[in-house]
Amino acid sequence: MKRKRMSTLVAGMLALALVAAACGGAEPPTAGPLGQVEIADGEAIQIRSFNAITGDVSFLGIPNQRGVELAIQDYGEILGHPISMGTGLDDLCSADGGQAGAQTIVSDPQIIGVIGTSCSGAAGAAMPLISDAGLVMISGSNTSPALTSDLAGTAASDYHPGYYRTAHNDLFQGKAVAQFAYNELGMRNAGVIHDGDLYTFGLSSAFQEAFEELGGEVSVFTAVNKGDTDMTAVLTEIAAGSPDMLFTPTFPPEINFIAQQIGGIAGMEDVTLIGADASLVDNFLEIPEAEGWHHSGPDTRFGANQNSLTGVSGDDFLSAYESTYGEAPSAPFWAHSYDATTMLLKAIEDSATDVDGTLYVDRQGVRDALNAISLDGIIGPITCDDFGDCGAQLITVIRNDSPSDVEAAKQNVVYEFAP
Amino acid sequence: MTNGQLDWRKVIRTGLLVGVVMVFTSAIGMVEDFDERPVVVGILSLGFLALFWYVPRAAYKVGDEEVLEGMEVHPPTFQNVIAGAAVGAIGGVVLSVLVFAVNALDLRGVFVRLSPQLVKTLTFSESAADPNLAGVLVLILISTVLGAVGGGLHLVSDKLRRQIVFTVGAVVVVALLEDVISQILRTFGLSALVRAIYRDAALRLIPAIVVAALGFFVGGRERGGESRIRAYLADPDPTQRTRKSLFVAGVVLVIVLVAPWVLGSLLSEILATTGIFLLMGLGLNIVVGFAGLLDLGYVAFFAVGAYTSAVLTSPLSPFFNPEWPWWYTLPVVIVIGAISGIFVGTPVIRLRGDYLAIVTLGFGEIVRITFLSDAAAPWFGGAGGIRNIPGIPLGFDTISGSDPEYIMYFAAALVVLAAWVSYALLNSRVGRAWTAMREDESVAEVMGIDTVRSKLSAFVVGAILASLGGALFSAKLGSIFPTSFELLISIVILVIVIVGGMGNILGVAAGAVVLIGVLGGPRQPGLLQEFGEFKLLIYGVILVYMMLQRPEGLIPNIRRSRELHHEELSQDAWLGATPSEDTAGEGAPA
Amino acid sequence: MVSTAETIQRIRRSRFNWVDMFLNALRIGAIVFIAVGLVGTIVKFVGGEGPSAEAWRDLVVGGLAQGAAYGLIALGYSMVYGVLGFINFAHGEVFMSGAMTSFFMASYFFDTGLWVSNFVLALILVIISATLTATIVAVLVERIAYRPLRDAPRLIPLITSIGVSFFLQYSAAFLFGISNKSVPQPPSWLLSKVDLFGLGWLRLEATKLLVIAIAVVSMIALYLFVERTRTGRSMRAVAEDKEIAALMGINVDRTIVTTFAVGGAMAGIAGSLWALLFRGVSFDTGFLPGIKAFTAAVLGGIGNLVGAMLGGVLLGLFEGVGPLLILDGWGIPGVSQLKDVVAFSALVLVLVFRPTGLLGERLSEDERG
């Protein structure tokens, strides 16, 4: 009985002492309008990866998430605090998934920022929540113009403060393909096939607009459905417009079927074929029928580029990736996610105040730091405009001359476009 | 184990099955992926839980005796332990064969997850260079011990066995529900406690022991809660029974109303989604469970409701955008929902059960593809969907997906409405007509029931409920895309109805909670987000298991359950009330 | 009985007028819609617009090839329905297992060189292994998941088969990876067009001809098997009446297994033809063709084998030709996207005109539910 009372007394005194220590030390900084996150001594700084890691788009989301993992490893600690990304969250590549995942994120008050989403549809539903909660989200692969701005100073319908991205804005890619086709290749009549995906539909529409603005004609604008295998009908529909080029930003396997079956369609023998970054993957580039295809996409010649914050180059990253995960990345946006992660960590570092080992990170401060950020990433120079477009807007077009050597094909740049 | 002797053939067969299950779990990458998720810090990962859970279970089962009337019952002996250990050992050996095979041959050309990385995980070694023989032995040893433990469970008292199961279960559940538990604790300002219990989402050792002890204690208490409720609900008098069901539902409702403010926004979100699926489940229950019409395209009505509401409220609706407040759209949603119900219902009204299934499935796809198509894009936005849907204006605020607590209230209100409609209809003239029609349509018709009107009314009521769900869904999401309305949703709703217990309102609720709330829907996360990509695989296993073990559903309709366990099951002939002989007759190959 | 049926008829006649009116309106509307679309397309064609005559020919052949595959899969649905009376949703996944096996075998032969040096032998081996795999999968599924449910109401095995379908599909996804798998290119003679009968205008793709030929041979073989052999006769007897078949000394369980095996074999052949035709296989390859084959089986009259084949071929044709033939005539943009709308609308229309499918028997009144 006596001993118990004794221990209670000791515990009480200890608690008092702790309170005294906390009060007696330096004052914590005043929180900004969005509040601040307090990270106790020895605790980890919480960020999250929020990518499409399941389902048919996981070939895009998984390299994104691994990019985040490797960037956290390379960046090291921030003012003595380790960084944790917890369990990778899944955006399910859908609005439903985006909203629910965002709910998971904002319900944890320790999370400062998010790297994701993989899909634009998910970002649109996630951002209202993320923005309201004062968090930031940086995406490595959202390209929808609706998420940022028209690049001429007008915010788009789904823009919310706190949204940033290192991927390019699709307004450019559509324009880049149109200019390449019209000016470089002399194309005047184009057929377009999308697959009903938000992304391919947006890019196809952007291309159509830009191509027609230049004076070209889009004779047939049509679509297949995901899961279709027989492309005879759609290609016949395209052939009926007697185009001299076909633009199709579809994903494998649909684009594989298109490439394999186009040879048997009368009138499509000499048509120039252009795909986009969705098909800039080994799975398509290596089939024999992919020879001669053009692909627009982000500049993927980042081998020698170094991230100025970690000193890691594209080649270093790839070898680390392969030794860790036993395979090469299946989509090119790992670099964008890697740079996005270092951006976020740098912004946290810049806006953090250390008070006796406890870190205070001001949420508004993180946004300010991101708005002002300037660094060299694997993807090239990174600075953010007023609506969160931070990446290099350089679009390249490659021509696949060597399906047997995919790496060489990816390096074979025939056109560059910078707005 | 007839005559108390070991049935070695059964032991070997079970052991091989255990081995196959473990190899399969490894080969699909579950062990490796789940290994990242610790359950108890430094002791157990979810990966090894997934790998080994089946060992003690199978080892226990192998000692089960089929007790028939008049047979001599043998008391369990130490042989149970030996049999269990043997089962575990055989399984472990099969698994270690896999380890060596992966090392000797490169199987990744076919089985992508059989990588050196897996061997590393399985053999507890740092490098994958050579098979760690000690690691393999440990693997077999663990498996054997777990098998022996499983077999040994026969030797202990029923009470102690239950306590052991509860102990393990409590630890796993508390670790897996980390998200929820820590959020509840935070609501009460106990952030420090969260840190004391969990590290990296896993239980720390001391709290794990405390939780285990609690589980042990709870497991030791006399069971009865569940069976008492069951007994309470199983009143032989039908009106009493429904009244009692309603009472239980009311209690659940009160809990649900208080819940969001205690559970936090994440759980409210999950509850809101569950509510929307439950609403659709209740609607489909009217069509399938009451009227016996197998509708595989139910998502079409959900889509129609969502798009109607979106077009009328969103400023970005491409063709027609009156920007009404959400409330005003409800009558329109109801009317259009009813019309679409009639439109789908009339052509299929003369079709037999399975023809009905594929035609409704077709209608579901037609609706989805139409909303998706470029042809209809000038009206509905095509693949770009309709964005900037403003949410529900409530005077003081506009409720959208950012306020899952309020969305949950709306979902709960609609669910109550649907439950009330179901209840009222079932006990009305229409409901009796449905029952008669489900049992035998011809007889029903001769008895003077207007089957056309009955069928159509089921379609219309179902369609209205689903389209109301769609209207709420669009306000919640803020933007809708055709991808939200795929065929899989129709199938999942049907599964909710049947796994829960067809024809029973509480059953459907149980189905929705388990399948959507806990596991998560095809594009909706549930409580157990850990299962992530393996969700649909687990769904499949649960479905098959449920149908084989408990075909009447979680909370069965008393009447249907009686039918199912009746000898002349085949006479029930669920759909279209066609006796099975006739079915076979018209299905003769040409 | 007769009087009951008559009573029902009388009741129906008195009540169902407005339903009939609706259905008639639907029938007339559909005919008008199709006719106007056809006229529009013909006007376009005569005016030199739209697809050329060669293109139409290729569309028809493409539709036939795809339809032949649908027909082969539909046989499995129809047979299982005939014998057990439920929709086996997992049948699409049986087909996928055949296609997946074909991919692995073809890549293996490509690596060893047999694919190039002796393509015919390689192809035969691919088809045999795909058929074997699919048969084994079908029989295993029956044994594990359906046999315990032999006497359950029909919705129970239906839900079980949905579960089996999820399980097989995602097992394949995680075991073999989610990426699309490209089947190696067949030799060039198979990719080029052949001039059939030396007519000049009948130059058709050799792959598609081969696929159609193999499918036709398999269907004839199956038909002969069911009609002429002892086992086939017992299958028909079991489908007619299980109890009486058992009394006649037929082993019902074994017959049901045979049904699943034969249906699985057909799906396996379809899987290898699919792999040859489209040269791409992934874990969800079985999903859409499965649903289409189910549609085809209903279109032809479920339970009727000739109907299943006919339904498959017609569905393939509708899909391949329909959008351009009818919708394009209306000037609807992006018609290829509406392919499945055409397919399912065709199903609805056929059933509006003939409620039991094309070759389904007219049900007597009291059998109809």
C-alpha cells in the first residue's frame, strides 16, 4: 500500500517536471492560418504515397510509389527526424477511391503532405478534402488540365490551393503532337482513337483542338472500350476517313491489338502511327508491330540528370530500383514522383522550426516554400507556377526503330516541344 | 479417425492441402506484400499470419470426427496432437520444396512472384544467395508446432479452446483496426495512448499481451449474446418477428446516429459508402428477394439517378445546366428512376429467370457505355464525366464529400426509407403477390394475381431506391464518371443481398457491413485496407465458402432457411418458380 | 393442365394489352431504326463514302472469326445450363486458363525454335495443352465448388460461380502478373491474306480462316459426340430428367463431370484460338468474352447446342458489322465505342421477338416463369 502511494507520488512529480520543462523552454512558434504539425522528439515526419497500386493501372502507380520510397531513403533525416510514408495508400484510379483515400489522409493530423495521385480522376475528388485540411499534394503523373490552369493565368475548375504536380499539363502534349504531326511530318488528315479513359479522352480532345487550329482535319474521332480485342471495326471506321496519320493515346493491351491488326486493314498501310506516354512501356514497345510508331511523352532521357537535393541521377535511380525490386519500372513517371517527394521534403525542411528537439511544421509555410521552390530534379529544373504546375514542360516525340532494343528506342528523340 | 485410430490417408491428404495453400499464398505474393505490415512489433507480420493461419485450422479439422447417431464417440487422445503435427510437417515440407525449387530454377518467367526476394522472406535470411538451410528447418518446425497446437486443441475443454481462439483473434483484430482505434482514441484526446499502443500501425509487445489477456477473459465468459439475439429474432409469430427485427434495427440506427461524432471522419466515410450500398442492396432485395426477378444490371438505375442529379445541379453539365439545388432534383430523380424501371422492366417481363438475368445485365452495360460514349458526350460529358457537382445545400452549409458525417446521415435516412418501404410492401397486397409469384407464377396467375403489374412494381420500386442512392452518390463525390457504374457493382450488390440473407432486411444490412464496410467494395476502401489488391481474390474465397457452408446467408430469412434445409430443396427452384424437372426438360441439348 | 393453360391465356389476353402495345412499339421502333440506318449507310456507300467493299468483307470475316470463338465458349454455358440449370459464371475463366496456357506454351516453343521451324506441330501442341488445362480446371471447379450444391436452389451455384470466377481471375493476375502477355508472331504465311478459291475478290486473312476452320471442326465433332455416342446420349438423358436417367442406369455424377469436361475442352480450344487471333492474353481475358458467350447462348436459345453456335456467330457478326452498318448510317460519332450497345440491343430485340431465343423451344405456358 505504501509503495503504491509512493509510486503515484513519483509519477506526479515527474509529470509536473515535464510540464515545467515544456513551459520553461523556448515558446513554440505561433501557428499560421492553416495550423501546424507538431513532431515530438524522435518521432517520424509523416507523409503518404497515394497511388494506383491495384487494378489495371497499377503499372503506373507501383513505380510511382517506389519512387517515393527510394526518395525518402535518399533524402535522409530532416533536423534529426526520420521520414515515414506509412502503408502505401491506393487511389484506385477512380473518384471514389480518391475521395475515400483523402479521407484516410486528412483524418490523421500528423500527415503533412501527400505524393499522388496516379490518376487525374482520383485527384479531382481528393483535392477538396486535402486542400481544406491544409495539406499539400504533389502528383507525379496527373496530367489533366482541369487540375491546375490553362497555363495562361486562369485557374481551372478543379484547382485547389495545395495542389502541385511535376508531371506535364496535357494542354501541351496535345499541342506538341499536333505541331509535330502538322509541321514536321506534314500531316493534314488525322484519325483519333481513345479508350474512354479520362486521360486518353482529355489528351485526344486536346490534340484535336490543336490540330484543327493549325489547319489540319480530324476526319474520324472515335473510341474503343477497355477490354476490346477485335479492332477491325474501329480501324475500318478510321480508314473510311482516309487519314494520313492515326493518333491513339490508348494503353496496352488495346494499343497492342491496334498495332497488330492495322496491317490487315485496307487503306491503313501507309498511315503514320503516333501513340502517347500510355504506350511508352516495354510491354508495347517490344512487340514487332510497334516498329515505326511514334510516341509523345515527357522527356525520358534523364539518365544523367541529377536531383540537386539527393545527388542521385536517373541512372543511379534505375540501378537502385532494379536491385531493390528485381525489375525495371513499368512506366516513366517514377522520376516525377521521386522529384516530387524531394520537393515536399525540402519544403517541410524549409518551413520547420526546431524547439528543443520538437519540430513544428507550419502548413501554410509548406505551401509558401513549395511556391518558391527552385531545384534541379531528375526530370530537369523544377519551379512552380501560381497553379501548381511545377515540372519541366518539355514534351518529346520518339520514334521506335528498334523493338528488339527498347532502351535505344526510348532514346531516339525526333522532336522536342517546349512552350 | 475412425475407431480412435489415426487415418493416415486423411492426414497426408490434409497435409498436402495445407502445403498447397501455403505455396499458393506465397506464389501470389501475399506473404511478401503482407510481410511489410507488422501485426505485433518484432514478432508477427501479416504475411506470416496469411501463410500459417491455415495450418492450425486444418490440423484441428483433421481430428474432427463425423458423429452420426448411434455411433460410439471416441474421446480425443494424444493422437490428435500427432496427427496435427504431421499435417503441419507435411505442409512445411511442401513449402520448403518450393523454396528449393525457386532457388534452383528461375520460375519467374511464369510465376512472377516466385523471386529470390520471396525465399529471403520465407527463410528469415538477409541474403537470397543460397537457401538458408537453417531457415528452411525453422519454417518446417514452425509449421509442425502450429499443427501440433491445432491438433492439441481437441484435448482442452471447449471453454479453453474458445479462449485461445479469442486471444489470437483479439490481437489480430486490434492490430488490423489500428486506423479506427487510434482515431477514436484521438477523438477523446488520447493521442499519447495511441503512441503507447501502436508503432508503425502494429501493436507494441506489452499492449499486445494486454489485448491477448482481454481476449482470453472475454472468451471465457459464457457465450450467449449472439444466440440470444438470434433466439429473440426467431419468434415463430411473423408479426412479432418483424416487430422485433424493427426494434433491433432501431437500436442499430441510434448507434449509427451517434457514431460519426465518436468515430471520426474516416469511419463516417466508410459508413456512408456502406449506407449507399446498403440502400441499393435493399432495393435489389425487393427485386430479387421479394419478387424473384434476377436483375444483374441494377447499377443502371444507380447511374441514371446519379446522372440526373448531376445534370440538374452542376454548372459544368455540358448541355443542360439549370443549377438547381440538390433537393429540387429529388422528385425528378424519382420520376426518371421510375420511368427507367418501367422501360427496362417491360421488355423483360415475359422472360424466364436466366434470360432476365442476361438482358438486365445487357441493359446495365448499355446505360454505362451510353454515358461513356462520345456520341452522348455533348449531353453527359462522355469519359470526362460531370464535375463540380455542388453538394446538398442545408441552409447553414453545403454538404459534400468533405463532410462524410452528414452524408452518412443522409445515407442512413435513405436506408430507413428503403427498409420501411420494404417492410410496408412485403406486408401489403403487392408483397403477398410477390411471394405467391415467386413460389409459382402460374398458380399465382390463376389465383387472380396480376403478375405483370407485380413484376413491374418491383422493378419500379427497386429502380427508385437505386436512383435515390445515385443522387446521394453524385452529391457526395462531387464529380461522376462512367467508370463508377461498371458491371462489377451490380454483381457486388447481388452478392451483398445473397451473402447477407436474401429476403431479410437485417440480412442485407449484415451483408453490406461485412462486404463493403469491412472488406471494401471494388472501388471503395473498407476498414481492412491492408487487403488492398487481394480484395477480390478474398471476396471469391468468401463467396464460395459461404455458399458451401451457409447458403442461407449471414442472417437468413427464416422461411427461406427452412426451405434450404428441407429435404426437397430442389423443389424450391428459386427463380421463376420453375420446378427443376421442367428446367432440365427445356434445356435439353438439341 | 390444358384448362389451366387456357385460363392463363384468357387472363393474359384480357390484361396484357398495354404491355403488348409497348412491345409492339418497341418492335416497330427497332425495325424503323435499323432500316433508316441501313439506308443511310447504303446511300453513303453509293456516294463513295464510308468503308469500301473490301473493308465490309474484312469486317464480316473478322466478325465470323470472333463469333466462332464466342460460339465455342457459349457451348460450355449451354451444356452446363442444360444439365444443371444454372449459369456457370466461371466458364469465362476456364476459357482464360486455356488462353493463358496457350501463351506460355507458344512462348516456350518460340524460345526453343519450334514455333518458327515447325509451326503446325507447335500449334497443335499448343491447342492440345490449352484444351487439357481448361478441361482440368473445369472439372476441378465442378468437383470442389458445384458438386456439393447439386440440390441447392439455382441462385446458390450462380453466386458460387461468381466467387469461383473472382478467385480464378485474380489468382491468375497474381500468379502470372497483371501485365498483358504478347503471344509470339505466327509465321508470315499465316499473317498474309490468301485468295480463296482463286476468285480474286475473296482474299481473306489466313489467321481468321484457320480460326474459323478449327472452330467449325470442333463444333461438328462436339455435335457428333452428343448425338451419336453413348456418353452423349446419357448427357441428353440427364438433361432431360436426372431421376429417370439414374433409374435407367446412367451414372448421373459421371455424366455431369463429362459435361463440364467437354465444355471446358471447347473453352480451351477457344482460348488457344483467341491467343492466335489476337495475340494478347491477360488475367481478365475471360471476363468480357465470357459475358458475350453467355449472351450468345441466350440469343441462340439456352440449352440448345446448335443455338449456342449460331448465337455466337451472329453476335460476333452484329458486333463486327453492326456499328458501322446501322449506327454510322445515322451519323452517330464514334460508333465503334457502341459495339457492346449493339450486341446487347440485338439480344434484347431477339428476345422481344422470340422470348426463348432463336432456336429455343417454345415453352408451354406453365413452364414459362
